[in-house]
Amino acid sequence: MTTNEFIALHKAEDVADLALRVRQYPEVDAAFALMQIAGWQKAVQKVPELASVEGWIWPKKLSMEQCSSEETALIKRQILGDDYRIGVDLTGGAGVDSFYLSEHAEAWHYVELQENLCTMAEQNFRLVKRPIQVHHCSAESFAETMPDVDVAFIDPARRNEHGGKVFKLEDCTPDLRALLPTLLPHCKRLLIKLSPMLDISEALRQLPAVAEVYVIAVRNEVKELLILIDKEKEQTDNHAITAINIARETTESFSFTEAEEATAVAHYLSPSESLEGYLYEPNAAILKAGAFRLMSERYGLRKMGINTHLYHSHSLEEAFPGRIWQIRAIVDKSMQKLLIGQQANILTRNYPLKPEDIRKKLKLRDGGEQYIIGARVTDKATLFLADRIK
């Protein structure tokens, strides 16, 4: 049995179990076969279009974990549009972004420091017949002699020499602050992928000519912070920010400017106001983007507190970009006794107790359909019993 035959026959099986059985096939390159099977299984979920390409070679586990998903790569292509001729990916990695961003290009450059990834990329790109030229070098050395391009993409590595995760610009490789003076004269637009942990205001302070900011979440988990530098747009301190949450069936998009959030007037619940009605929580991308007052102003909702990013209304606002619950009751001492032994999902937002403390106190089992939501409302710790409707 050849290595490729072994991969094809066993690619849907448990990798740990295969690692014990592969010794029965001395003619099989065990390490390569297991890496390909593990990579394909990850790719089926992360990049299904590429997983369907016969013969596509997958890199080691860390590269698969770090590469973009198909969903986020398509968002990048949407941001850059289809009006560019020549582009470059300065940190090529597994090649996912290069594959999607090169679709409308006449020529594309893939730059990668790791030789094994370059070898894989050359073979993979031939399979899909993309006009991609592979360069085995660092982003810094390529930038010194690079041709003029319409668009460039870069995703600095966010691990230090010890393998630990980092997120500040100065700790990533390459250091964008040092690279940009060499790079920017050769590209009209530059799309930068940064850690979702990085503070947006800090990124804007350190990067020049920023035109737009994008916060990308996948199923309510922030995955990417994207910064678009566009030399052809007028520079401004009032940056446009777009928060995108890719859900299973829909994609939520919320756009605003820094000035809009700064001047927005939030309406707050008063202590005497009824809490019947609906609870709202913005999706994770919006929370990262910091559009807290605007959510109240644009959707006509009452914010529950200055530091509580939950909102309330008496009538349903279905267009709200985030989760919505219908309030069934306020959990007081008498109701706590009725809840003992029941199932509930527990969330806390600016609340003095952690979810596990509430679960223990109320003797609840995890899961089920109903929600217990703890929040500080007009400076009062409040527990809601609610049903999720979105």
C-alpha cells in the first residue's frame, strides 16, 4: 500500500488510533500520512473548498491552527474587492489567504520564510491553476526589491522565540513598524491581520494612513482584527469601523465611525422602570469594536448601565445584531426555591458572582432551554430568567 492510498483509505478515521496501526504498513510514510489525515480532518471544517481538492497537501498542526478559515478569507476578498491586478501575501503560511485573494488577480506573489511551506504551496497552487509565484524569503527581504502591487496582505506571526503567544505590534514577526517605510511605497493598499486581543486604539496610534478597521467574529467568537491602509484615501482621525459576525445562517454587519460612537447618546434604564420585555447583547465583534452607546441610539434600546453592555426594550427589535432573550421573570428569593434542580444556561455581565457560583447557589444543572442572566442594572445586581429567541 502506498502512502497516498493509505491516506485516501483512512482519512476519516481517528488519528490517534491510526498512529498505533500504521506500523503494520512499513511502506507507508507514517509521519506524512498522519499529518495529512489530521490536516484534512481540520480542513473539512475550516476550509471545505480546499479540502475537496484532490491531492492538496496540508501542513503541520500549528500552521493549520493559525491559517485563516474559508469564511474569514472570503471576508478579506470582499474587503479588497476585485479591481486589483497584482497582489502579494507577505506571510503566506498554509496558502489559504493567497488562494482566495488571488482569484481575480492577473499575478499574485506568495512570500514565506519556511521552506517546507513554500514547497507545499508550489504543489498546491499548481493543482488549482492559480497565477501565484512562490518566494522562499522573509517579508523584509522581499519588500526591499518587490515590484509595485495594487494590494498587499500581511499576517505577522504572533509567537515569540519560546513559542509563547504575543499580540503587540512590536512583539510580532515581522515588526510592522520597521517594515512599513519599505513596504508602503510599493503598494496602494495594505490589509493587515492582527491579534483580536490587540486594543484597536493602540493599533490606530501606531499605524499610518489607516482607512478602515474590521473586527471579524465567527459564530460569536472574535477571530481577526483587520486594518486597511489605503494611500489613495484621504487620511482622517475619524476611522470607519465595521464589526462582522459570521453566523451559521446569516452574517451580521454593523458599521460606524469613531466620531459616531463618541457623540452617540445612550439611553439608560431608570431604577423605577419595568424590566418586562426583552434583553439584548451585541455580538462579540461589536463588543470588541466598542460601539456601546450607538447600540442604544440606533436601535432605540435602554442600556442597563454604563459598564453593563446589555440592553432592554419593551417591544421586540428583531434587527438587533446579537443575541435576544425574552424576559420571563426576575429571580428573587421565592423563585430561587422553585429553580432548585432545574437546568439552565447561566451568563453574567458586570455581575458580582461568577456563573459557577450562581449554579452552586441555586443548585442548578447545566444546559437546557432556559437562561439565567446576571447583570448589574442601574447599579443593582439582578438575575433574569429568560428564553432565548435569537
